Amino acid sequence: MERAARASEEQGEGAAALEDPSPAETPMIVRLALLALLVCQPTGCFHLPSLAADDLRAAEPAFLPPPPGHPFAGVEIGMGTAELAALLGPPTSLERVPTIWTFVPFYLGSEERTTIWRYEAEGRVLLSDHPRTGELEVIQVEYDPRERGV
């Protein structure tokens, strides 16, 4: 009998603990956040962009394909640096930039950096380390006649 009485008392205490706290017990930051939501919603503080069909436009490609006969037209994905240098010549400038994999702890792959070969008035060729050999290979070609080569 005593066990049953204790169990009902414990359930009663648990139920009381799950009840909503009184306004005096609610932290000030929670009250301010709720007030901000109530004030900003009707007044338009939260602006969501319209998703009407007229507003949706087809995204243009960031870079146009190189014209036929242009040296960049002969560059293929997976091409090595020796082939690339034979086709395009030496780059105007080189740049190595970190990728997202640089910041992943314990990442053991080889794609931590991307090498960018820039060609003035022609565009850029992005190269990455091959996962098995570690040699640079072409991963993207960006034809851009406005490239400054810097």
C-alpha cells in the first residue's frame, strides 16, 4: 500500500513539474523573443521573396563554352598538366585555393586544394589532385575573355 501511495505522489510531482511555468518564471529573453515575433510578423519585418512563376527565371550559365577553334575548346576534363601546357602554353598566373575538404578534420583525401591556371583574355582552368595518383588534372574550364590573368 505504501508503495502505491508513493508512486502516486511521485506521479503527481512529475505532472506538476511538466506544467507550464508562471509568467514570473519565464526568462526575460524568451519574453522578448516572443514579443519580437508578435510585433514583426504583422508589420512585415520578415520579408519572404515571392515565388510567383513570373519571378522564376532560368539561370544563365556562369561561363559560356569556348567558341569552336579556340584553344580552350580542346581542353577536356581529366586532362593532365603536361597535356594542358602543350595545348595552351604556360599560364599567365597560378593560384592554389583551399576547398571545403581543407577544413574537415581527419580528411585523408587529396582534394584539399584547387589549382587555378589563369590565361589573360581567355579564361581559367581549374585543376585538382587526382585521388589515386596525386597528380593535377582538369576539373573545370571557364572561358572568359574578360579574364585579367592576375
